[in-house]
Amino acid sequence: MKAKEFDQAFDEGHDSIDEHIDWSSAQRPGLETRRITAKS
């Protein structure tokens, strides 16, 4: 699937893009996991 086709399918909300994405390695850029302590 070409990028233009992928963008169009995504914009139209098609589920067919799921077969082109490896969700197990997906990351959100700029967001690192941080550990916090909550005091009660």
C-alpha cells in the first residue's frame, strides 16, 4: 500500500489499515514511560 492510499484509508476510517501496521512495536514519539509515586 502506498502512503497516499494509506492516508486516504486512514482519513476515511477504514479498518483495512490494521493489516499494514505492527501494533506491537508502535510508539508515541516524544512520550517516554515514567514511573511516578502517588502518596495518599
